[in-house]
Amino acid sequence: MDKVRIGIIGCGGIANGKHMPALKKLPQVEMVAFCDIIEEKAIKAAKDFGVPGAKVFTDYKQLLEEKDIDVVHVLTPNKQHSFITVDALEAGKHVMCEKPMAINSAEAKKMLDAAHRTGKKLTIGYQSRFRPNSMYLKKMIEAGDLGEIYYANATAIRRRAVPTWGVFLDEENQGGGPLIDIGTHALDLTLWEMNNYEPAMVVGTTYRKLADTENAANAWGSWDPKKFTVEDSAFGFIRMKNGATIQLEASWALNTLLASEAKTILCGDKAGADMLGDGPDGGLRVNGEKFSKMYTFEPDFKASGAAFFEGNAAGSPAELEAAMWIAHVMDDSKPLITKPEQAYVVTQILEAIYESAKSGKPVYFD
């Protein structure tokens, strides 16, 4: 395979802001088909990112009938992730699905089962893993520098940045609010860094304390309280089977000056690390003790260096994610960093937080 032919399903914000620009930079990629229920969006995407003669559809099933498409990117509202992905896998396509994997674990399991059944490749769009600080920290952890990681804090907190476009505020289409939208990034990043995917128990709370505010200050303009049908904040306490503890914080609107998004704090028995320093994405700070003295250091990510995980060290996280995904599609020896089995556990934990918040009781895993 010297060219990978891609079909885009969903030509909205995440397609135009992340996936299509990143794919456009890969010479081995051709975007040959575009689908959106709003035809004008698909037409514009085809014009801006497609090869000459790229096809346009309003029905994704017609796109899946195209025999020359190798890969499909599912970039729709969350509710549609599962059935479109399953149909694409059954149609013989490899699939990149934007996060979260699905609106609940039952739908995510259908996707996972379909990938195993068809033998087609499936990944989920968690680009925070591909930041320089994330990948450097992963290398440190794999080298044993932090030792056993027994406590972590996964943070996705905004002071006032509620997304007011699309269906972000619609529980039916999204499955939830900030927890499933941005909390999912922080949780995925933390589990991946820890390499721990065995939860034992979850306790969660959700809040709607600011959602009903009229004319609220907000980064993207005031939201409509009548359309705000999801939580504005959610918090989870997760105990893993090996005894490790993770605290998860997610909010679009919280009265705090400590806003920090898609970050993690990790504490091991040899050293600790956090993404709260200066620099892009908070930089990276590592702390520990050596020769009876405490130390702190911050790696310099401005300097060029070796590639991470056989990928290009340059470029945005979205570009690196796309490059590594396409490399895996073309060559099985190339690593798939975001495995669907891992994304499935993320969805299970998010669902457990929502369930615990509703019942007021802990949720236990087998």
C-alpha cells in the first residue's frame, strides 16, 4: 500500500480543526470522500481537503459502499460513534473514531467486538498522548524513573469556557457534558501514563450549579440555559485493583483560578511528575529526592531531539497522531498508541462516574 484513501464522515468543527488539516499534510494520504448530513459542509470539505473528483455524500452508508476507501474517520456527535464505526468496520474499512469512544460502555463494546470480529484496525482520537510532555513522561515511566505510581490527579478544568455550538449541551446526542467531553482526555492520558487499566471501584458526583445562569460570562458567548441539558462539572474518585488512586476533575464552568485542561499529576514511590509548569501544555515538572536532597527539573521541549515512538518529533499532536495512525494502517509493525481496548476502559470509568452520581453509591467492577 503506497497510498491510503480516506473517507470523512462528519465535516464539522473537529474535522476542520483537527483531522482534515493533519491528514492533508501526509503525502501518503488521499481524502477521496466526504459525508455530512448538511451537504454544504461536505462540499466545502471536499473542495478544501479532497483530491480532485472527491465524492460528496449525505448518507454515510453510501460512502461505505465505495470500494476504494481504505480508512474512515468518524467525526460525528458522540451518539453516532458506535453504529457508524461498526458499520464501517463491517464494510471492510479501518476506523479512526474521534473521542470519546461512545456514549456508554455497551456501545463501546460493540465497536471493540466489531474490530476483533472483522480484523480491521480501530483507534480513538486522544491526541493529548501525542504532546511532547506526554511522550517524554511516558518514556521516563517506562524507564522506571517514577517507580510504582500509586496516586494520580487527572484534571480538565475550565473557569468559563462552555462550548455553545453544535450539540455539546445536548445530553441525548453527547451522552454527557464536560466529563465525557474534556474529562475523557485527562483520564485517558493518566491511565496511559500509568499503564493501569484495571479499575476496582468508582465514586462520582456531577453538578449543575452554573448551567442555569442567564447571560453568563463565557469564552464563546453566553449559553442558553434552556439548551444546557448536561452537567457543568463532574468529579470522580477511582480506586484501581492494584490499590492506586486516581482523582478526576472535569468542568466547563467552575469558580476557580486553577484552570488546567488535559493535565495529569503522577506520584510514584521513586519520583513524581506534573504538567503544571511553564511552557506549552503546562510543560513538565519532575520532582524527587537524591543524595538526601529534594530536586525539581523541567525538560526543555524547545530544543530539537530524537523522534518519539518512531514518529516525527515536530508538528502538532494532531499531526503526529495522524501520521502514526496512517503508518500503522500501512505497516503492522508500526505501533498503535491508542488501542481500542484502552479507550473502552476509559468509557467504562466515565459511565461509572455518571452512574454513581445518579445513585449516590459506589460502582464496583468485577
